[in-house]
Amino acid sequence: MKIFIKSLLVICAILTGMSLSAAESNVNNENKMKSLIVYFTHSNNTGLAAKKLAEFTGADIVRIEPEEPYTTEDLDWTNEQSRCTQEHLDQTRRPAIKPLDIDFSQYETVFIGFPIWWHEEPAVIRTFLDTVGLKGKQFYPFCTSYESPMSEADTTLQKGYPELNWHTGLRFPANTQQINEWIKK
């Protein structure tokens, strides 16, 4: 009988320990800071890049949308009166964006994606950075462009938002090796 009771007590202790370990594990996973991909796209090239990046990182993903969507005419960089040209020439312009239903305090790392317009991030990205409290987070910018380098956008973001923790950005399209090396930095 004593062996039975001792065995029963050992089993209870093991099960209790397992339950506590599982509970601790769940608490740790819930409190663990996550990564977020925030992106703006017009033609969906940046959306495809954001989804590819999400496959590598497991990060949550959210799209920035302007209140007034951009038209093809708005993006005619050869027209001095076009919306994107005017936003480039007047760096104080901040086009309104739709509210984002996300708790940014749950994230430690933010990947921020955009197309390159005028060798820099679109004004919509500056609106986002101005309106969301993001100090203390790690920022990894990425862009989509077939010709323009990321380096100029890296410079404008660091100059415009020096209080944020910027990492060197990556231009898409990028291959698997490039993405892995960038994330590991």
C-alpha cells in the first residue's frame, strides 16, 4: 500500500510540474515581443514583398492605406503638379491614412515597406511614422524598386526620424539568401 501511495504522489508531482511548466511556457510566449510588417503599396509589388518577408519571419502583417487612394495620374512623376511630385517637393505634406487596428506595444521589431518614389519613401510612410508612437522599437525598412537603391530612403528616414532605431534597409526583389542575411544583421 505504501508503494502505491508513494507512486501516486510521484505521479501527481510530475503532472503538477508538467502543468506548471506548460503554464509558464504559455505566459512566456504571450509576453514575448513579436515582429510586425507594416507596408504601403500602390501596385501590390510591396504587398508581395511583405508577404514574402512574412514567410521568413513569421511576423504579423498590416497594410497602410491612404484615406484618399492614389490614382495613376497622382503617380505621374513627369507631371510637376501630380500628387507624388508635390509631396516630394513639399516634405511637410502628410496625406491622411486610414486607422490601423493594431496594438504596436506588442511588437519589438517593425519591418516597414514601401515603393520608392523620387528615390525616397512616399509621404504616406512619413504620416505613419509621425502618428504612431514607435520609440524604442527596431526598424528594418524595405522597398520595392527595379532601379532606385534603398540607400537614399535609408538616409531620408534616418535624417527625418533620428530618434528611431533604424537598421540598413533592403530592396526587393531580393533572393532568399539576401533576405536571410538582412534579417540576421
